[in-house]
Amino acid sequence: LGSTMSAASSPGRQSPRRPPYQGGRAADGAKNAFELDLEHTLRRYVNSVARALRPGGQQASPVAARLRGELSPEELPVDPERARAAMLEKAERELAERRRSDALALGGACERYRKRLADEHERWLHCAEAATENHIKARIQELEAVKQHYREPGKTRLNVTLQERQRLFTERLRDIQADLEKMPVGLSQEEAHKAYKEEAREFLLQEMRQEWRAGQLRILQSLARELRAERQAATDALARHVDLWDQVSRSSDTTWSGEFQRAQERLDQLAKAYSLALQNCLKAELKEAKRHSAEQAAFFEQEIKEAKKAEQAEQEFGEVQLRKMRLTLVKWRHEYLRDAGIKALEVAERCAAAADCQRRLEGQADEEDMESVTEGNSEHGGDGSESWSGGSSSSPSDRPRRVPVGDRQADIIRLERCRVVLEQLWERLPVPEEEARDFLGRLEAAVPSCPSVIQLYEEHLAEHGILAVLGAAGTPGGSAGNGAASDAGSADSARSSRRQHAKTVDSTWQPRAGPKRADGPSTSRRPSRQFPGPGWR
């Protein structure tokens, strides 16, 4: 009661135990709820306006896009009818004017709404302040009533209560006295006095505890009544605000629905007019495009025909030129082969004569050596015979054997026939390339060669090329059979006979190089080969 009276005497100062007014928090909660409701209403209104003014995306018509400024005048199709274009421009200007007027009206409505909202907020603040003042006044009156209650009739009640408690206390003391008298005689006076004080203390504590509980119960009940009253007042205020804003929302929805309907009707009219004008324009453009495509098709068909004629003429001219070139190549090849064959025959005859002369000279030199050796042996007697039998570096088998010219020509013809048969076998039977190369290498290693033959081969290649060698390969047989080496007709007959027994010569043919031999000790009769031999097929 003292804390309550001090709080009532000084309303601006708070008590250390609890604030004097607990209804302010409920008022602040109602105020925050009102602000949240107002914020939610404004946000919903802004979203609805934004949806109304937002472009329709891909479903929007070109007229709406043009009115919003998304399309430039150059992007719109050109209207050939100036009257319709003028009408559309006029309608667009009117729509823009209406849009500006609607925007101004919307701004005015928003401004009025803000003013009303500010007035309502101010009225709500005044109401909250008045409610607070009334609550404080009511609490002050209650305090005054409590003071008056305790001043006048409270004194008598307090005296009666004190007398009643004193009576009860004395009765209790009498009971305690009787109990003390019944106590054993062995207790001292101090112990009895101590027991009396303990009993009195327990009695007083129990009485004070009951009074404190009753007072706290009354305080809590009064506080609950106040809280219920505050909550009911806040609920009523919020309900009134909800009803008011529902009415405002319904009226706003009705107004905006009418505005949207009128705007949609105007947009539909403009869209119909624009679609009609655009349809006429596109029809004219389609007609012009069809005419232009027909002209282009006729022009390109004529160009294609002329190009085909020119291509056909050029193809015929190329075929004629190709036939002439083929005839020229055949003639040139025939003449070249004939000349190469004649030159090959001449070179072969010269080489054969040079080889015979060389062999004769070597034979004469060998005879002179034999005569000198015979004379030396006759002078030395038995020593010479021993040196001939055991110490000579060359035996009669190592000396070159003289081959007649007729036998050499027969060997060449037989070698040519063997080569033809071998080529036919390699061509018709599946023989690996490695086996053919190995056979040619072994054959080339078995055939004796000398520097004169290699030099003759290289000179012939350097002078006449590969075709001359091919012609010379079959010429000796023909020249031996006919006996006329310098005659061109004999060369042609030799080539024709070779074509009957062998395959046609390929112009891309190249000589096959045989395996290189390792350098060894050279002799006077059979020197080592330091580079590949002829090895042609």
C-alpha cells in the first residue's frame, strides 16, 4: 500500500517493484498492430498498381507496347494509308493524355489517402493519450478512495482487529501457559521462556503469511481485471480499424475495377484498328513480295539455262581438247619409245664392241703374263713349279673365261624369258613383296659384276633414262634374231614380240635397288661393289 500511494503521489516516478501503469504496453502493442496493418494495406495497394501498369510480356499487343514506349516509331510497320495512320496517331495521343490524367488523378488520390492516414494516426495518438490520462485519473481516484477508507472507518476496524487479535493472542497464551504448567518440573525458567518465544513466533508468522497471501490475491485479481479491460479495448479498436479498412478496400477495388474495364475497352478498340491497318499493309507487302519472287524465279531460271548451255559448250570443247591431247601423247610416246629403242640398240652394240675389245686386251695381257711366268719357271727349274703350284695368288680357275658373242646373246635372250616368266608368276600368284625383294637380292649377289658393267649401266641411265633401259632389255633378242641392230623396224618388231610375252611397261616404273654389299678385300679380277646394281624387273 505504501508503494502504491507513493506511485499515486508522484505519477512520473516509477516504483522499484513494478510500474504504476501496465496498460501502456497493451496500447503500444495495439499501435504496432495498427502500423503493421497499415503497411500491409499500402503494400497490397502498390502491388496492385504495379500489376496494372506492368507490361504484359509476350502476350501484350504491339499497340500497348508502343503506348508504353517500348517500341520506337521505326519498328512499327509503315502504313501506306495516311488517313489510318493519322487516326492511329490521334488515338495514341488521346490515350497518352488520358493516361497522364489518370496518373494525376491517381497521385491526387494517393495524396488524399496519405492525408487521411496522417489524420487517423494523429487521432489515434490523441485517443491513446486520452486513454492514458483517464487510466491515471482512475488510479488516482482509487488511491484516494483507499486513503479515505483507511482514514475514517479503517481506524475503528483496525482497533477492532487489534483487539480481536490481542484476545486471540491472550487465549493462545493461556493455552501455552496451561501447556507450560503441564510441562515437567525439571525445565528451567530460561528453557520455558525460550519455548514460549518459539510458539509466539510461529503463531505470528502464520498470521502474517495468511494476510500477505490474501493481499497478493486481491492485487492479482485487480491486475487481471485491468488487463482484460485493456485487451478488450484494444480488440475493439482493432476491430473498428479492420472494418474501416475493409470498407476502404472494397471501395478502392470497385473504383479500380471500373477504371480497368474502361481502359481495357479503349485498348481493345485501338488494337482492332491497328490490326486492321496492319493486315491491309501486310497484304500489300505480300502481293509485292509474290510479284518480286516470280520475277526473280524467271530471271534465275534464264540464268541457269544460259549457265548450263555455257557449261555444256565448255565440256564439249574440253572433251575435244582432251582427245587431241591423248592422241598427241600417244604419238609422242610411240616416237619416244622408237627413238629410245634405236638409241638403246646403238649403245648396246657399242658397249658389246667395247666389252669384246676389253676382253681381247685382257686375253693378250694374260698370254704375255703366262709367257713371262713360263720363261721364269724354265730358268729356276723345280722351284718355279713349286711356286706355281703353291705360292701363286691366282689359279687357272680364277682367270676370266672367254665367252663367245653368240653364247652371250643366247644367255641374254634366256635371261629375258626367265624374267618374263618370273614377273608373270609374281603377278598372278600371291607372292609377298619381301620374298620378291629377297630373291632379287640373292640373284643380284649371285650374278658377277665388274666396274665396267656398272659404269655402262650408269652412263646409259644418265643418257637415255629409264624407258631406254626397258627398250634395251628386249632389243638384244630381237637384234639377234633379225640381225639388223640399227633398223627401227626391227626395234618395233622386238617391242611387239615383247608385249606378246610380257606385260605392258608402266610409265611410273622405277629401278629396284638391290642390297648393299659389305666392303671387303678387293682383287684384280672381282672388285667389291660399293653401290647397288641395276636390279630392274
